[in-house]
Amino acid sequence: MHNAEEHLSHVIFGWDPTWVAVTVLLLIYGIIMLEKFNRAVLSLLGAGLMIFCGVITQKQAMAGIDFNTIGLLTGMMVIVAISQKTGMFQYVAIKAAKSVKGSPWGILVMLSVVTAVFSAFLDNVTTVLLIAPVTLLITEALGVRPYPYLFAQILASNIGGTATLIGDPPNIMIGSAAHLSFYDFLVNLAPITPVIFAVVLLCVWFMFGRDLHASEENKALVMQFNENEAITNPQLLKKCLFVLFAVIAGFSVAHSFHLEPASIAMFGAAVLLLLQSFGQSLHEKDHAYEGVMAEVEWTTIFFFVGLFIIVTGVEHTGVIALLAQKTLSLTGGSMTATAAAVLWVSAIASALIDNIPFVATMIPLIQSMAPTFGGEEALVPLWWALALGACLGGNGSLIGASANLIVAGFAQRAGYPIAFLEFLKHAFALMLLTILVAHAYLYFRYLV
Amino acid sequence: MKAEDIMVREVETVQLHENVGDILHRMRTLKYRTLPVIDEHGRVLGEFSTYKILTTIVPSYITSGDLDHVEFVPDIGVLKRRYNEIASKIVADIMNPSPILVDEKSSVLSVAAELLASHHSSLAMVVSKDKHLKGVVARSDILCFVQESGVENRA
């Protein structure tokens, strides 16, 4: 760990580096919460301030950027950008809706399952953006209000995202920092998510499901949706499925070959970029390539870059280690109490603020607890507590996760606005319930 | 050649309080796609168009979402249902408040460019300084002008 005194002389005006770093972090996080400015711009400004104020050097800042997270995110974004054009999501959603013979509750469950499964392997925002329009078309045909469906899909996307290493950005960051593999996530988080999902669906049944009714005529209308028409480009679909399965298989075995997930995602992205326009003219290839690059969410990528630098700055002052010590003195150095604290604090915090900066800050905090618990291996329950808290906590309010905001914005434009308070009323208690289930799981599996 | 030289001066117009369904009937009979919306003093307030009606009744989750096409959707009656919801509304609810406005002295070339730059308006409204409607120019008026005069007159 770096010592505060070591940097003291470099900080401008001889200010205390701890105060400068903490002020920049709180200021930037605070302004991000206001949602008046682009979060990528803010995080890059904060990163610049850390360097200009002399808290860290550019070299230290660069070393603080987790390029495994950046590479994995970018690679998956490229793969998703190409896959979303194939109609694959719409095909699966319609197929699922028809498999339950147009029953309104059955459709709610099936579309939620589809959302959860896609979210576990692909980006949550893309998943909900592609499933939501199909949902609205189906609810229009059924003659039922779309709110329960969209509500269930928001929860499903965050729960599905919890299940795997690549499901949600917090998991990507945690996996990368703690050297936990895709397989580790599959073995430790994937088993509990179906249970949590089932509990949530049961609650949704009592809240909305039992009141959903549709006439036989309208159900028959849903059966007339033609999923085969949704597939726009069967050739491209085959290429996408090939690369997607290869990449997921690659993630599962990566650890044994000492490969990091970012290498696999980026290689998969490059292969799919090559395949997508194979045999076309150079001009067409360039056009297709530019189109995909424009779809990559650079805002998110730059947001991560800035954030990693801000957190590195704060970490260098030793204040995060100090905070970890304080936390440990509160929990008496007990793993059971510390895991519970990490889980619940992460859940509440993630419901209220963006879980990405929160997790970025929590990672070094947990890392600095290693000596107390006897080495890095002993921290594993804390990592699962952080992942479960941060991912599931996103369900607590409409601003808890990006997918929630995307669905809300979409529903607003479609003429079915989701009110902040109505969502909070329904979702916050449900979120606490899922954390309770997660708590029981953590306790019985890792802490007894 | 200026906008005032090629514009159509006899213009069918509508007012804010008129009924959407009635106006649509009138537009179909007269084969108009766009009508200027004016106040009692003849000042332009907006435009009322078949384009705007269509964008209102086609759900935005189809046009602004991430769906490339909706060929997989059967006839779910959504257009008819949504039209019935707006048929009894008034022009003020549906109109586009920012139509293409051009000056009487604007060149025909600039009017043509304005018409092309707009994806949703097919009519340029020629107005005086205080927004009084003097006439309108449609794409066909420009084509009519170029075909008949042969070469664009620079005078």
C-alpha cells in the first residue's frame, strides 16, 4: 500500500492529498447522482483532477485502469451490436410467448425468463431494449396493461445479470480484481439466482399476475405472431450464434489455459467482425465495421476509465484502507458480520446510486481486508456478498440500474410511463426480500 | 427566381380548434397531405399533416425502438384503436408546431434545399416578417417550375 506522506510534497499548494482525493471523489459521485451531466465526462474530469492536483501521476493512473474489465466490456458490446441486428432476441421472445398458448401470466413468466437468460450472458440494457418492444406488441394484442410485464423484466434482467461473470458490470469488475473465473461465478452465483428469481415471480403473481386476463380471441391473436419473420439475416445469425457459443465456452475454460476473459471477448469480437461482412466489397466491409463501432457504448467505456483513475487516486492516499479498518472494527473482524455488512450496504447503496462507482470503490476496500482474514483466498465470501448486493440492489428503485432507466424511458415514450414512486413501492420491498434470500444462501454456504 | 414567384397563393388552411377527424376527411377529399395551421389573423402556427397523424397512431415503440421491422406481427388492430383515440381531438393536439417557414424573397434553390432537409414536412410555408401566410411551395411546385422555365432564371 502507498503511504500518504510519500505524495504530500507533490500535491498542489501543499494540500493534504487525502482531502483532495476524497473531495474529488465525493464531488464527482455527487454530480453524477444529479444526472445533469454525462457521467463519462464527469468521471474523466475527476480523473484529470486527480492527476493535475498531484495526487497520482499519469503512470499510476494508467496502471490503475483495469484493462481486463474494459476489454471484456468492449468485446461483448461489439458481439452484441452485431447480434442484435439478426432478430434473434425477437424470435426467442415470440417463441416463448407462444409456448404458453398466449396465457397472460404464462407470457409474463416466459418473457421474464428470456430476459433473465439473455441478461446473464449479454448486456442487460441491450436485452431489455430488444425484449420491451416485443412485449408491448404482445400486451397490445392481449389487451392487457404492460406495466407488470415491464416491471418483471426489469427485475429479471438484474437477477439474470447476477448469475455470471459477464452478466453485469459489477461482476466483471469483481471477477477481474479478485481473479475469480467465469466458472467460479457459475458455481457460486448461478445456483442461487433461479431461487431468487422464483421468489420474485411468486411475489409478482400476488401483486399483478392473478389480475391478468385476456379473451380467447386475443390469445389467438398472440398465436398468430410469426417468429420466423423476425429473423432478418439467417446467415449472420449462424455466425453470431457460433461466435457467442464459442466465446462462452472460451470463458468457461479460460482459467485452465491462464487466459483472461478480455482476451477471449476481444478475439471473439474480432472474429465476428471478420465473419459478418465476409465476401463483401471493401466499401461494404468498412461500412459494416463503422456501423458496429458506432453501436459500442463508448460513454460507458470512458466512464469506467475515469472511474478507475479516480478510485486509484483515493486508494493511493490510504484512505480506503483506513475505511476498511473502521469497517472491520465495527464488525469485530468477524467474517459473518463483515459479509452481512457488505451485502446489505451494497444493496441499499446500489438501489440509490450507480452500482458501478460503488463497486469500483468497494473492491480496494475489500482487498485491503485480506491480512485480517488471513490472505486473499479468505475474501471469497465477501466478493460474493458484494456481487449479490450490488447486482440485486439495482432492483430497489428506478434509478438503481441502467436497465431500469432504459425501460422507464422506453415506457414513457410508448405512452405507458412508469412512475418513480410506484416502482419504488413495488420494487424496494422485493429487493430487500431477494437480499434476505441471498443472505441465507451466503450464510449456509460459506459462513457456517 | 424567388419563392413568391412559384408559390401557390390560394391555400386551404385549418385553425387550432378544428376536429382532427373532420380535417382528415377534408384532406382526403381534396387530396392534400399537409395544411398550414393559422390563427384568426392569418399567422402561421404550425402544420397539420398526414405524416404527423401517422406518427401519432403508429406506436413509438415500433418506430423509435430497436425493432428493425415488425413483419412478424399479425394484424393486432393497433392503428385503428389509436386512430379512434385521436379522431375526436383538435388540431392543436396533433399539429407540428415547427413547419418549414421561408421568406417571400428566398431563392427557389434554398426552398428546395429546405424541403429536402426535412424528413417530415412536404410543404414550405411562405410567410412575411410577422409570420403572415402568403402562400405555400410543395416539391411538385418546384418541379413544375423547372420543367416549364427550362433554365433557372437568375434575375
